[in-house]
Amino acid sequence: MTLLLTVFAAVAATVVWYKKDQDGSMKTSLLCFMFWGASIMWLVDAVFEYAELGAGYFTPAAADMLNDAFLGLSVIALALIVWVAVLLIKDPKGRVKGVLFRKKS
């Protein structure tokens, strides 16, 4: 489940990066790298788990699937938080700087 969720997130981030962020100002490439890195990590984990469990890998318990889903969603949420933090620090459109240094009349 973690692999499936992160692959979907990686594909969605890649489509957004390819279609909407031509100039790279919104740093969606960073989001793509984080999601694809997580997907590769979960793929390696799945390969080794399959090597250990064999056919039993394809019949997980419902509790294990729920735990994996929560873990996958947590990884996606953490990547989005890191991406937003980078956007706030880099401030590509100058909006944070504009709000912080606005002159009050």
C-alpha cells in the first residue's frame, strides 16, 4: 500500500511539474524527487519482503494494509510539508517578503 500511494503521488507530482512549472519557480521538481525516491525505497522494500515471504506477500492482513496506508499517507504528508517549507524559505514569488515588510500607514 505504501508503494502504491507513493507511486500515485509521484506520478501526480510529475504531471504537475511537467505541465504547470516550466520555469521551476514553484520547486515541484523537489516534490517529484522526494516522491520518486520514496517510491524506489518502497519498491526495494517490497522486493526484499517478497523474497522473504514468497506468495504470502500478496495476502496481507487487513490491519497490515491499514498500517501501510497510514504510513504511505504520512510519507506523502511529510514530503508536502518539506516542499511548503522550502517554498516559504525560497519565496519564489516574493509574497512572504511582501507581507513581512509591508509598510503600515
